[in-house]
Amino acid sequence: MSELQAGMLALVIGCNMEETVLGQVVTLTSSFDSGCGKMWKAEEWVGQFPDFIQERFLLPLPPLADPFDVTHKEELHA
């Protein structure tokens, strides 16, 4: 599993307080270390609850591949 970084997408797989965020795909913007572990803020939560969510409740999503970027030789002959 890759490490979370600002600007990447993540799937919310848990939450201590607000269950309406479960299953939401968010874009991470900033983080800080707290007594509960690393906490992340997402673009989609501007002015909404929760302001931050624990890293353990976020599943990093790989970047989407560009369907028009054909750089692998095998794909050129498909």
C-alpha cells in the first residue's frame, strides 16, 4: 500500500464520528500529526464536518491511467 500524500485520492473506509463520509472518494490537501496518529484534510470537506480524518481510515487510490498514453510496446500491438 502506498503512503498518503497531499494531492492524491483516497477512499474513506471508516470514521469515528460522521458515518456519511464512508465510501466517499476525497482529494487530500493537508495533514498533521496528532496524539491519535496522522490526520488528513480533504478538499471536499471545506466547511463541512469532519474537518480532519485519521489516516487509518483512508485507503490510497492509485492515479488513474491516461487511456491515450500508450507507452508500453505490448499495448501498441494489442
